[in-house]
Amino acid sequence: MATVDRPSTHREELNILIDSASKRFAAIAVVLFLGAPIVTYLSGDPRGLFYVHVALGAFWFGLDFFFKFVLGPSLDAAGDEAAAAVNAQVIPKMVVIAEPLSVGVIGSGIALADLMGYWADPSLWLWAALGIGTLMLLIGFGPLHLLTTRMSVELSMPDPDGNRLDELFGKTVQWGMVQTILMLAIILTMTALRWGL
């Protein structure tokens, strides 16, 4: 029985993740989700940046809820083989979308606050939104990144370890629920900010 070399470094894990998602797909995600906010910010138009920020935020929010509350339970009901086949394709793509998307959403929010003059006299709500956004990025690029990358690597193996996948998935769900709660909290802070509370 031939053995498959597992990656020994995070760089090797990232290469597997990006290859699984496709380099082209990853490049398009980075250019789109980071490029749109940067170009709109440089245009100096707060209305345009507002729409970019809201569109990216709605996409992130929708993706989060769809994955957790529709796709996840559906795959659980579909059985291990079907779930593994779908997850092997979905998880790498979710990672290469979610990471630049999260930076694009939070970065465009910070930039929008600048264009709207909120940083001249920052309110408690603005600081709260910044703190929550920073925490979301730390979780997204910390534990969630490591867990989903390792899941993607495990799913790419010829004979994935089901117990390891279950353990990684369980931890990912826990951190993902923290992200969902923070996402709802940041929406509340932005609403309060817009209403001038």
C-alpha cells in the first residue's frame, strides 16, 4: 500500500488549498473583493463605496448563513460519501472567497467612515464596529483559516481520515458560530452609527 506524503508546512497546505480551489478562482476572488473597494475609495465617491460595502457585506452575510443553515445540514443528511465529495470542492472555494471578502467588507467600512467624515469625531459605535471587525479578521485568519485549510487538505487525500474531518468540522462550526454572532453585532453597530445614536 502506497503512502501519501502529507504536507509538513502551512505553505504546503496553502498550495493544496489553492490548487483545490483553482488558482484562477482564487485570483478572481482577490481582485474582485479587494479591487472593488480600493477603486471605489480612490474615486472619492462615498455613495459608490457605500453600495460596494453593502453589496460585499450582504454577500458575506448570505454566504455565511447559507453555508451554516442550508448547505451544512443538507450535506449532513446526504451521507458521508456525498458530503465528502461536495466538501472537497466547496471548502477550498469558500476559503479563497471568504478571506479576501472579509478584508474587502471591513476595509471598505473603514474607508467609508473616512469618506463620510466619521473619523473626525469617532463615536462609540464606530469604535465598536472597528473592534468587532478586527476581532472577526483575527478569527477568520487565525483559527478558521487553519481549520478550513486542514479540512481541505484532508479532503484532498486519497483516503481522508473521517475522525480527523469530524474533529476539524466540529471546531470550524464552533468558530463559525462566533463569527455569525459577531457579524450580527457589527450590523447593529453600523445601524446605530447610521441613525446617529
